[in-house]
Amino acid sequence: MNGSTPPTGAALYSLKAKRVWVAGHGGMVGSALVRRLQSENYEVLTVARQTLDLRDQAGTLAWMRKEKPQAVFLAAAKVGGIAANDTLPAEFLFDNLALETNIIDAARQSGVEKLLFLGSSCIYPKHAAQPISEDALLTGALEETNQWYAVAKIAGLKLAQAYRRQFACDFISAMPTNLYGPNDNFDLAASHVMPALIRKAHEAKVQGRNELIVWGTGTPKREFLHVDDCADALVHLMTHYSAEQHVNIGAGEDIAIATLAELIAAIVGFTGRVVFDTTKPDGTPRKLLDSSKLRALGWSPRIGLRDGIVSAYRWFLENRAAE
Ligand code: GDP
């Protein structure tokens, strides 16, 4: 009843001729999904934030009943980096809980055939064994700085599982690692490390400053995946996976923040010094996902870190550098 996935990675569900709703299409993952789906001419539904506030339960149900999506990528979320999470805990917890419960329940009521809920690697315990397998969920305490977001995402994943068990809904969940690419948030107060360092290195270069300030000690390690690779993996899971357990989406290797800063500096052309501001938090020491389950389903990433940063920097120059 819960469905199972053949080990061969055979296709289980087709998006062809389906109405596919990307909830959160304006975000980095949502917009990558729209690009990916439109490249194959799938029928993509989106709804503007001004038209529908996903925290509004009745409004969300009414919209879904009217538009009748058959497949849903739940990529809508309130997101942000270490500083934003720490300063807006109520919003991170409430907004995420509200929109995911609204969409998941409305999906059942409106007869959605398949739904993919998107989590994030911060749902895992702070000191999880590396690389982090799907089984590590709820085996230890969360990282304090992003616990609000993490608790909401764990609730969403459990809700998808519960609807699968109780109502036989074909709802699945995926947990991507740290993502970067077009439509990332380059606002330094709310951004994650990758866009923050791209902006800082660029601004230091053009302003002729000789220091690039990196938060924390530079020793934490993070794994980074280009969002176009992530979108490709999400479509792969939607079409090739049907089971209760969530699936990690990662690149397979991680990098120390200090090394990342040097790499970004080299790509941007910043030639000064990298300086560490240790008054800022480090967060989780390491966060590398075990993505062997996804690999066994026949998917692996295509965009290497250097090429990915080169294209992310190009996107920043064309779209955000002037802001
Ligand atoms: P996290 O993965 O949830 O911890 O979120 P971030 O991407 O915000 O931070 C990852 C790591 O990069 C942490 O150790 C930060 O302290 C470090 N870091 C270094 N410089 C920056 C910066 O300018 N902005 C952010 N957000 N993180 C930075």
C-alpha cells in the first residue's frame, strides 16, 4: 500500500500530459524546476504570491480545487541563512508549518496523484555521523541556529509520510544539500554562504578592498549542489520513486568554508586576503549527505563545483551586481 521502488530505477510515474504545480516557483529551487519542466514541455502551473498566500488554508484549498494540479512539487518555503534563521525564529517555524500543512492536506482533498515535499539537510542532528544517511533523522539534537526551520521541515516530511500511510496518497520527500545557482538570495543579511561570498568577493574586488571577510573559523565543511542538478534529481524522484522514506540529494563531496572562500576569490578575481570573523557562528561542523540511495535510483550530478560557481557568478553579474 505504501508502494515500493524497484532497485533498477525504472520509471513509475509520468509527468506527460499532467498538470504540474510548482509551489514556490519564484524561489531558487522552484524556478530551476520550472526551467527543467518547461524544457520538456510539461504543463507547469504557478501562482503568484500576491494571488495566493500559501499560509491561508481555505485559499490554498480553493485554488487547488479550481486549478486541479495532478502532480505537485512542494518547493515553497521561508528560507534563509544562519543569521536570518537565528533572528526570525517565529516566522521560520510558523510560515513553513502553515504552508506545508495547507498544501499537503489540500493535495489529498483535491485528488493530487503525486506530491514531492522538499526538505533540507539541516533536518539532521548536529552531530550526525558523516556522510549522513536518511536513517540519521531524529537520532540526536538539532543545530540550534536553524532548529526552527528544521523542525518545520521534519513535520512536513512526517506529514507526507502520514498521508501516505493513512490515506494511501503517493506523497514522497527529498532532502537536498546546500544549493546554489540562479535566483539565489544575495542579500548578505539573509543569504547562505555561497551567494554571500560571491557578493562579498565581487564587491571587495570592485571597491579595491584587500580583505574578504568570512564568518566563523572557516573550518566547517559544507556540500554544495547546483540547483539545476537538484531540479533534475527532483524530477527523477517524482518519476522513479514511491516509498515512505525521504531521499537525500547531494553532490557526494564537501569542502571547508575557508577553501570555498579561496575558490570563489579565484573565480571572481579577488586577489586580497581572506579574513575570518570569529565573532560570527560556525553552525554545524560538517554536513555531507549520503546520497547512495539516489545514486541507486539511477541519478548522479552533472555540474562540478568550479563550473557551477563560474555560472552562478555570471548570473550574479547579469542580475544582481547592480543592486
Ligand atoms: P548553514 O549551512 O545552515 O550553517 O548556513 P550558511 O550557509 O549561512 O553558513 C554555512 C557556513 O558558512 C557557516 O559556518 C557560516 O559561518 C559560514 N560563512 C562564512 N561566511 C559567511 C557569510 O558571509 N554568510 C553566511 N551566511 N555564512 C558564512
